Amino acid sequence: MMSKRVFILLILLMSLSLIGIISIQAYYINDAVKNEKARFKFNVVTVLNNVSNTIEEVEFEKYFSEYLSLDKEEKADEEAVSQLLIYRKNNSTKETLLYKSNVLEVDYKLSSSLFDIGLDSLDITNIIGNSSTEIYRDESVPEKDLKSPITEIIRTGTLDEAQKLSFKKNFKEVFKRKPIYERVSEKEIKRLLSEKLKKYGIDIGFEFAIYSHDLATKVRSDNFEYDKKSTFGVPVFYDENNRSLYRLLVNFPGDREFILSGVIGMILLSIVFTSVIILAYASALFQLVKQRKISQIKTDFINNMTHEFKTPIATINLALDAIKNPKVIDDKDKVIRYLSMIKEENKRMHAQVENVLRISKLEKNELNISKDRVELHDLIEDAITHVELIVEDRKGYIKTFFSADKSSVLANETHFTNVIVNILDNAIKYSPDAPRIEVSTENAGTNIILKIKDEGSGMSKAAAKKVFEKFYREHTGNIHNVKGHGLGLAYVKRIVEDHQGHVSVESEKDKGSTFVIKLPLIS
């Protein structure tokens, strides 16, 4: 048998290996999720930059193509070009002006909370600048050399690539203060985002908005909510100095599920295989514990059987030696007595072997149990006759209380009598003093309840749970003051269950036991 130290070491090593496998699986799954998040973020930012550039290019190409469609005189006419670009000039001061009146009202979508606190308490001009006309003038340049973006556009005339770039720069200078909702629509942003996200395999719902100075503009989807942790953003509409007042923001309500979908196959397979390993480990551990327990039980069983066979064998040998004695062999009474002893001891050993074989046959379903209509009270009376001489010899008693009006059951007379005898035999064996046993019956609906109560040594709650297991005997060290092999109650349980009944025990240490058998009645 495996030593306790080796057994514990084996369990420890197996447990550490299992924990290690699970930890490695968790590490790689976590790493895969992180990589998937990083890939998702990279793709989203790439798409946003792409959309931002596309929006700017579309806006520029629109006005540039309109400018190219002007005839030669209109291209040289400041008024015509200004009208095209919505630009006005102050002729008295030669300063270039761009009107952005009511920017706060038309460009920003303010929340009600902003108005709740009162605009008087918030200097909004500190956030976005004064809402009146702004003046752009470089004081270092003499007034005679001052040129507006429109002047620069007209000066380029017929445009080559270099001049087109110059046009684009001046175009950005003109349009940087134009209200954002006039530069791009929600519909256009949604279309571009949908198209480009799908190209990168991101086919999930999204919400978007354009913010300026951390304030939401009118360009936004209905359900957009800014969250610093989950919102992606890039600048949009750069000015001539490559700076931007606006940011295109987007977030994905279902991004977590989408990210996990990329690794869900690996996660599920990992869970399945890990579960199989855990189940296999638990099963192996259970089998190890069970086998160790069975090994211990078998050892105890062999010791008990050896002890029980020792006495009858010794008695038989002594009786045979006595019969061989010339003085005894001529004494007929003594010979008969010794032969009777040999027969009883032989019967006792035969009964032990029969019990073992009976359990073996029950397990293989080879035991033929035919059932007939019998009276349970008659079976009880018959079983008591088998043990009453032993009880009387020990100055004890068996009292019966048959309260059941109906006692007809479908049972095998021989086997069920053995069941009752086994329980009575246990009550006698485990009564240190004179056995005091009470047998009672009562009806409960369509069932009959049989109770066999003793005032013996009883058993612990742990022992009561296992007392019907094969080979089980409550551990008493090497003391064999009570003979038995742990098969009797296993036989009782199997026979009762084959009769569609139920058996249980109520017991307390040093206060006796009560065995309860419940059987269905027949009409």
C-alpha cells in the first residue's frame, strides 16, 4: 500500500502542476486580449485619421474645383473670390476680417447643466474667444505690404502644384473660423466611418462627435457620451499652422464584446480543455483516495475474517484432538457433544462464506429474489425466534409493538427475514450489557414503517453515514471485541432497495441506535 508521505507528495505535485497549467493559460489569454485591444485601438485611430484627412480633402476639393470653374476675370476679382469663400474685407484699414458672429450659439451644443449654472458666472469667451469680429493683422508687416489670404489666392492665377499648396494654406486660414456644422455634416461623418471601419473588419455600432475646447459641437450622434477611458479621438480641420481647434471623437458601446470575439474561440477551447484536465485530476484524486480507503478496508476485513475463523478452527481442532483421546472416544455422550461443537463451528464458518458470496452475487445481479405476498409481522416474529435464545442467555429482552393495522408487503420471505435477523444480530452484538431491544411497526400512508431500537453502544454521526457501505466497520483499532466483517448491513441495504424500500439509521454514541425500514404496502 502507498505510504501516506508518498500519497501526500503525489497529490501536492499534481495540484501544483494543475495550478501551473491554469496560470499559464490565464496569462496567455490575458496577453491575447491585450493584443486584441491594442490592435483594435490601432485600427480605430487609423480609421479616424483617414476620415479626418478625407473630410478635409473633400472640403478643399469642393471649393478648389468651384474656384477653378470661375472664369479668368472672376478669378482676379476679390469680391467674387471672397463671395466664394464667404470672406469679407475692411477697405478702410486694409485689414483682413472674418465674421464669426454668434459662434457660441450656432457652433456649440451646450448641455442644460451649463445654462443651469448661469452664463453670467462663466466667462465663456475665455474658452472659445470673443464672439464678435476677429481681426488678423501682423504688426511687423508695413501696411502697404499687408496681403490677405484672398489676395494671395488671386495672385497665384493659374495654379500649378506648388501654387495649389499655397492656395490650400490660405484656404485653411480663411475656413478655420467657419462654424463646424457648415463644414461637415453628421451624415457624411457617419458614412465615412462606417465604410472605413468595415474595411478594417470593425463592423459594430458606434457613436461619434466633434468637440472643440472640450465642448460638444452640433456635429454629433444622438447617443454619444464622452468617456475618457473608452473614447478615441484625432484632430480634424487643421489650420495653416498645422493646428486644430477640433477633435473627431468616436466610441463603441459594444467594443468589449467585439474585442473578446476575436479570442473567444481560444478562450472557450482553453476553458473546455482546462475543465477536462480538472475533471480528470479530480477523478484521479478521488480514485486514489478511494483505492487507498478500499485497501485499508480490505486489510481490516482480512484481519477481522482471520480473527473470526481462528476461533472456530481452534475449537474444531481441540474437539478433534479430544475425540482422538482413548478415554473420550469410548464415551458416547462426549463424542456427540464434540461432534455437535464441530458442526456448529463449521456452520458458523459456512455462514461467513455465504455472506461474502451473497454480497458478490448481489453486485452482479445474479441473486434470484422472487417476491410473494407476505405479512411483515409474521416475518418479524420468525426473525426474533432466530435470536431469542441468545438474548435470553444474556438476560435481555425483545419487545414488539405492532401498531400497524396493515402489514401486507411484496417480499422474499427468506431474504427479508435475513434482513431483520442481521439488524437484530447487530443490536445484540453492540449491546455491552443485557440487550434491550424494541421492535415496532406503524402505517404511514401507503407504506409500513419498521423500527428496531436498541440501547447499545450506538455510533458517531460519521459512522452512521457509512454504516451501510460494504466492508465498513467503525474503527476501533486492533480491538476485536465485536465480531463481524462489515457485510451484514450492506446486504440489508441492497435487499431493502430491491424491495422498493428505504433503510436508515438514527444513532448517538453510547445511547443506542434505531434502524428504520420503510416498505410499500400492497392491497
